[in-house]
Amino acid sequence: MSKKIKILTISDHPFSPSGVGTQTKYMIEGMLKTGKYEFISIAGAMKHHDYTVKKVATEWTKEDEWIIHPVDGYGTQDFIRSLIRTQRPDIMWIMTDPRFWGWLWHIDQEVRSLMPLIYYHVWDNRPYPEFNKKFYESNDMIATISKVTDDIIKTVAPSVESIYVPHAVDPNIFKKLPEEEVRTMRNEYWPDSEDKVLFFWNNRNARRKQSGSLIFWFKDFLDIVGKDKAKLIMHTEVKDQHGQDLEEIIRFLGIDNGEVMFSEKKIPPETLAKIYNAVDCTINISDAEGFGLATLESLACGTPIIVNMTGGLQEQVTDGENWFGVGLEPTSKAIIGSQDIPWIYEDRLSKEVVVDALLKIYNMPTEERNKLGDLGVKHIAKNYNFENYVTKWDEIFTRTYNEFGSWQSRKNYKAWSFREVA
């Protein structure tokens, strides 16, 4: 291929720690390694200290093959129009919640008359969001992150092609480490943990993540097994404006003497992988979770998980035959919503099922926990393979470019339709 395919991406900053940012980075780096692509990234969803346009230098890129434009939010219509006209990309690729893209889909005919639009999408739960149909039909193709999302797209907008492309983790970073190395790290990080079972929670301290509930229920668990028998490590911002004051909670509950520990500083992926290896179980009890990258990373490191059977979490914890941790069926399903999202299920858990799950992991022999972890490693390698993730995106971009074209070669798109008027 003489001409490289130029792709314009709009998402969280590819170097941000969010799941959206991480998966964007994985995709772009994978495509650059093929030598077939170049990228312009609109990097949003964070407060930038510097808005200078940057050229990213990697071992796989030449000058100008990956250019990042820092923006507030995800940009504006006029900024997109300007960038399209000056850079003339062949494909536009967007990722994250559809609530953030109304402004872009309002000009989808302008964009799609020049190039195909690919949306990498996740939706947390049913009932089927018929109110998203108009948004889904504003794309040429939708790549779906979870099986739940894939079913939703095929039901709500069957006229739009959808392809299941689940998240992946970097196997060079998130992998099982030698037992002796893990033991050394555990003693280094938590010197008082030799006879304790360590639970890990890696999430944003936000309402749907149920951070406060987890701490309250962990206290109930400790009342059963003893305060000196287990520890909860929470990698999060304890005073996030969208969450609860977690320090005040542990003080009130009297578990502020190391029973619950907080990790607030940003850490590199390599350090995070060491933590996954060193703990005994990773938890995610969100009442709504599109995918849940932390639990995928945990399984890749050989550490079993406790998860709510919601969204993408349910396909991580079991393949339908084997289990790779403890999956918790929701105790109740509440319909919640807003002006933008009229309805969606919230899958809520009760104290009893969470405490029972903690006890199950706690009472499980080490050999059995290790077996769950080993099965989890194989599950990730088979179903969330990093190489397959890259290959699938290469196939999607190449086929989209060949079948739909761009600019003078644009085809298979009509900005108009016939409708019968009564």
C-alpha cells in the first residue's frame, strides 16, 4: 500500500490512565506498527497544562505519523471542520459514551460525505436504548466493546454494521510474575500482610462504583473474620468530587488502622501489574459497568476477581463453563435515568452477597485461588488476546478504507433518503 491511511481519532487523551485513553493508545500503537497508518488524535477529557500540538516519537513512527491535539472536552464542531479540511483524514474514529457525541452527530452528514465514521461503543445495560437509534445510525460502522453492547446495537440499529471488538491488555506488562518475586513485592508493599488475605479495588471514586458500600460491607466482613485477617487496598482518589469522602468513612467505621489502605498517586502500568500479582483478589461491584478494565488486567496477572454480573464484567468472570473468580447476580434491578438517558438498569448488590463473596475468597485454599487465577490467564489469552485486538482493528480500517473510500473516492454513503409522505 503506497498511501498510508490517515485516521482522525477523538477520545480521552491516549496517554491518560482512563480505560478509554488506554484502549485508544493500544489501538494506535498497534496500527502504527503495521506501517500502514498515520494518526491525528484529538486528545480530550482532561485539563491540559499545555495545549501545544505534539508529534509523538516512537520506535514505530516517522515524523508527523502521530500528531496529538490537546482540547477541552472533545473539541467543537468548528475545530473538527477546520482539522478535517486541513488534514484531510480518510477515516474518523470516536470512542466513549454517546452522551458526549451529540454535537458531532449533528454534523454527521458533513463528516460522512467526506469519510466514513467508526464508533467504538459500549453501553452498560438493557432495556434496549431505542433513544440511541438516531445516534447509532449516524455512523458507518460500530465496534462493540462487550457482548451486551453488541446485542444492543444489532437490536436497536440493525441497519448499521457492528463488530464485536472487546478490550485487551498489554501482555508485556500485565502478566503473571514468578512466585518468589511476588512474595518479595508483597512484603515490601505491605510488610504486615504475611497472614492476611489482600483485596484490591482499582476504580474511580464515583457513585456507580459503590466505593462507600464496599467499605461498609468490608467492615462487616472483618467483624466476622477479624480485623487482623484481611486488608482492602483501594487505588483511587479518596475525596473525588463525584464520589464519597472515603477517609471519613473508614474513620467513622473504626477501620483506619491499616485495615483499609488508599493509594492515590498515579502509578505506571508496570507497578500496577505488580500490585495485581501481589494481592489475592480484585473487586468490582459497580452497579453499571460497560467493561471494567481493572478486572481484565487482574486476570491477566493471574489474580481472581469478584464482580457484579453486569455489563462487560460478566463475560470476564466466566466463559460459560469455567469461572475465574466469583460472579454476583444482582440482588435487584432498578430503572434509573435522566433527560439524556430516559431508562437503563442499575444492577444493585446487597451486603449479604458481597460479604459472602469476600468470605468465599477468604476461606478458599491458596491452591484453589491460584487455580482460578491460572484459568483466568488462559481466559484472557484466548478471548481478550492483544494480538487479536490489533489484528481486528487492522482488518476493520483496511476494509472500511477499501469499501467506503474517502473524499474523491467516497462511496456507499448517501446523505439523503426517500420517504413516502401521506
